[in-house]
Amino acid sequence: MKVLRASDYLLRDFRKPDGQLANLYVGYYATQRSGATYHSPLNCLPGSGWTLSEPGKATIALPDGTSFVANKYVIQNGDYKSLMIYWYQGRGRNVASEYWGKIYTVFDSVRLRRSNGAMVRVTVPIRGSEATAQQSASEFASTAAAFLPEFVP
């Protein structure tokens, strides 16, 4: 937590009635000044023993008919293999690119006088096919992203 310097965070496991597990992490930053800013899981997961492979994008369809693009990776630590989807959310945007997220933060700091935002990560164990895991992760990401604006303005 000292390294992340998030203002607040949520780390929670969810289980569907069919037993499918999804992990949600939201690291929220009330302001991204003074060096406290979200960073990519690509920086911290390898330091924790995870390997990342099969980089790609996932389109997350929202209940209101809109969609956004998120990052997708297969992550593995020993025998534990999962599909990870993550994006940056805040100030009315969902952005896959860490660089565009930072550009928008600077732009919004000037225009809106706000730099709050969050890094959102959904992780689903791969049990069976990666396609099934991606579908489950995308569905969960859709549900989570629809509720987050109430907490991540």
C-alpha cells in the first residue's frame, strides 16, 4: 500500500451461482498529484512472480449500449492461470492505454481542475478454455464498469 499510494481501494472476490470466480481490484486516486498515480499491472505483477502472456484487447459492452476497450492478458504464477482485463477509469472515461490515461489526466487537471481516477482490474481463473474465461471476465467487467461511476466520478 505504501508503494501504490492509492487514496482508497477495493479488492474483492465474487462468485456466480455456477461457481465461476471473479476478482475485482479498484485502486482509486482522489488526486494524481504529488507522485501518487495509478500504474499498470504490467509493472507490479512480474515483481510478484507472475508471468504475462497473450496480450490483447477486450471490448467491454456496457448495459447502456456503449462500449470501451480494455487490456487483456493471460497471467500465470506456478499452476495458477488466469485471464486479466484492466483499464483506467475516471472523469467520465474508460481508457485502456496508460499513456492516454495520463494525457487525459493532465488535460482534465487544467480543464476540469480534477485529476481523480482509478485503475480497474478483473481477474478470472482459467478453468477450461481461455475463451470461456474471457467471456466471464468481460461480463463481470461490464457489470463493474456500469456501477463504478457512482464511486469513481
